Amino acid sequence: MDATKVIIDSVDRFRQRRTAPLVLELDLTEGLTDGPPSDPLTAIMAMRKTSLTDVLSGLKRARTDDRVKALIVKIGSQSPGLAVVQELRQAVAYFRAAGKLTVAYAESFGELGAGTVPYYLASGFERIYLQPSGDVGLTGVAMEQRFLRGALGKLGVEYQVGQRHEYKTAANTFTQDHMTEAHRESMSRITESVTEQVVAGIAEGRGIDAARVRELIDQGPFIGAEALEAGLVDRMAYRDEVYDEVKSAVGDDAILQYVGRYAKALTSRKLPRPGEQTVALVHGSGAIRLGRSGRSPLGGGGAMGSDTICAALRAARRDDNVKAVVFRVDSPGGSYTASDAIWREVVLTRKAGKPIVISMGDLAASGGYMVSMAADAIVAQPGTLTGSIGVFGGKAVISGLLEKIGISSETVGEGTNSGMLSSTKGFSDAQWARINAWLDRVYDDFVNKVAEGRGLSRERAHELAKGRVWTGADALERGLVDELGGLEDALSLARRKAGLAADAPVRPYPRLSPLERLRPAESSEDKAAALAQVRLEAWGPIAHLAGELGLPSYGPLMLPGWWTIR
């Protein structure tokens, strides 16, 4: 009898798990990854992180799943970047429109500190719960730029840098002690555009007049009780109270499941059919460099390698089952030649008759825009930072610093300009002429390709370029992007352009079997050539600091300064 009871109880529990209401969870305090792991190290580091792709596909499927009744998202003080937040808000809006309950819960939206973007995310949910001890750091949008010229001058360091043109302000950190007029104009418009988006989103989500939202921003940050009184949150509650209330609304027998697990369970049940027509999804994130994608084992961000991305695009282009390509770009730029190599593969993919659509993440600027501009269509979020069509180049001259600390240097070489990039002496007039010729060549090539890819006159392309950074919303008005939206919108657009069904499957590229991942590539045409690598890089976790100090970076097509809006 005992054995029979155990079997019956097990069957009942299994039946309950198959039929009970489902409440999906998403913990954003662990962060999100944008795309599949590019190498074994990344895969290990991302084990506890949910991918944005899984979240989007899971919520899309859940909209029509009768078992799924609600979504609870835990939001931390450090949210994803603004464009990813907008992508999540859009997915939540569709989920909510399907009649599902959406709940945002936070211990604090900034502990009496900045929490504008995390709160903006929460405002897209039907209910917002805040721990009684929490705060709402709704303080507005600010962008700060540090200038090191004075400190470097005291150290005996001089920067000799050329730029094309006045809005390409990456070098201003080292060459100026204040914002130039163009620098201030660009940053002011970005903060203005982002504020417009945040205010509109909060006003719509909370049912508050936009003017009142701006008043509240000026009054923030808020202690929890003040936020409740102002209508910014719906209830002060601890986690257990939030979950009890949700279960009471959808059924006490409801089962909790993370969105990522829910999405993977659905994917595992759907086996690909041989010969099935698909959309290829290629991810490119991080600074752009020559060689293969990868990251340093010492930490720091990953990199988009031209060899990896080019091989992935070639593999997708030559696969007869692939009818369209979506290229997800999240990059501040980097190497000009690496960006140009990827641009060429985008052109070839389009010429092959396979529609290629760009989905921009938080950043797709400078080199990140170069790799995007030749596509059939570009889809960006309103808060994506893009453009920065320009170039800079030069060097730091540290001879004064070396002299101060008692270090001398001598050079022996053949050729008038053999030591022109040495950091111990400045450029001669002739060398400056070569630097400026190179800057002109790169800028002209960039702008001409923008004009060609976007169907603009050369004069109009130059007017939009000059190194200026635009939000996605402003870029749309100026013809630099085609649509506002996220990855799901880009995939839908690619399907339509290829004449595929609305539910045509998506396959990450390159698709490699375990055996293909282990064996060496046969040639540069082999799919295995697209594999990323772990690459030792000297700066590791202090790469950002090294960049700010003027130490060698990834290249001249870089977005200036720090541009992630949180």
C-alpha cells in the first residue's frame, strides 16, 4: 500500500506541474547576456545569467500559453542599458496586452541614489511593489565628462590628436579642459532625447500627466513612503507578501518558473526539421578588432572580431536553408579596417539576395554604425546610441613625464618616419600631414559608404556625420535608421522581406556540432573559422581605466567616453 501511495502521489504531483497555473519570474539583479556565449570562458561566466533572446522568445510564447498567468520581475538598482530596458518594456507590454498580470518588484530603485532607468523599466508593469525600506531614485538623466588635460600637463604628458570632425569628441578628454560648443550641444541633445523617452514612458505606464512626471523628477529621489503617496509605486511590500498576493490572484497552486527555463523547455521540445527555411541570427558585441571574437580571462568586456563575424555571415549566406539574416550589433566601434571587413560581408550578403536586417542594442556607434549601414534595414530602440560617423587618431607624448621621473630614451631607426608613432617625441610637420591625410581618407570612405548605404547625398551624409552621436529616436528622423523596435521586430521584418512565415524558426550562426567545435578549421571558409577565442589582454578588468588614461585601445572608430545610460 505504501508503494502504491508513493506512485499515486508522484503521478498527482506530475499532473499538477503539467496543469497548474504558471507564474514566470525574471531576476534582473543577475544581469542579462545579449546573445549566445562566444567562447567557453564566456559560457562559464554566463551560466547564472539569462539571455535576452531567451527572455524575449519566452515572453512571446507565453502570451498565447493559457497556463501562464503572470510575470514577476525583480529589478535591481543596476538595470540593463537603456535600449535593452526599452526592449524588455516592449515585451512586457505585449504580454500585458494578452491579459496577463505583470508585477515589478524592487528592494530599492537606488538607495537614495540614481535609479531613473530601473524605475522607467518598472513603470511598464501593471503593478509596482517596493520593499518598505526602499527608495525610488527618480532623479533624471545626466551625462558627465571628465577632462584630464590639466592633470596630464602637470605630469608632462601632451596629446597630439586629430579628429574628423567637431563632434568626434573622444580625444577631448585629453586635449581639452572643458566641453567645446559641439561637445555640449551633442551631449545636451542626447540627455534631452532620453529624458523625453523616459518621461513619456512613465507617464503612460503610471497614468500620470507628462508635466507632472517632470515635476516628480525634479523632486526626487523619494523615500519609499513619499513614492507611494506620489503614485510612483502601488504598494510597500516584502518579497513574501508580493508573491502571496500574486498567487492569490492567479491561484494558490501556481507554480513558479524562470522565464529562461520556460523558454529553453519550449525550445527543447521543438526539433528542427531537415531542410527547414530559417532566419540566421548573428551576434556581434563589444569593441571591434581584427581577428577572432573573444574575451580576456582577466575580465573586462568581450570583443567583436572581424574574422569571427565575417565567417558567420559567410556561413549563413552560403546555407541554402537560410533565407534572411538578422545581425545584432551592440558595439561602440573600434578598428576601422576590421569594421570595413565586416561591412563588406554585409554588402555581399545583401547582393546574394538574402535580406539582412540590423538589430541595434544599447550601442551601435562609430565602427558599430559602419558594420550596420549597408544592411537592407536598420532597427534600433529610441534609446540606442548610434551614429558617431567620424574618426580620430594621434598619440600621447610622454617625454616630459619620463624626464620628470629620470627616464631617458634614445631611438635608432632607418626611414624618416620610422619612429613617428613613438610616444617620446612629437610629430613633425611632415608626419602631421600623413596623419591628417589618413584621417581624411578614413572619414571620406566612411561618409561615402553612409551615403551609398542609406540613400543619401554625400553632402547630407556629411551633415549627419562629423562624429556626432544620436539617439535611435533622433537617428530615425534623420534617416540613419529605418524603424524603432527590438530584436523581435527585426526578426519579423527579416521574415517578411524573405517571404517566410511569421513563425519561421531562428537559428544562431554559426551552427556548429560539438565535433566541429573541437576540430581545427579546414580553411577560412570553414564554419569553424567563426569560433571565438579566449585572448589574453594586458588590461583585463581595468581596460576601461586604461582607455581613459590614453593607453592603446581598439582603434580610431570608437564612441567617445562612456555612453551607457542606466
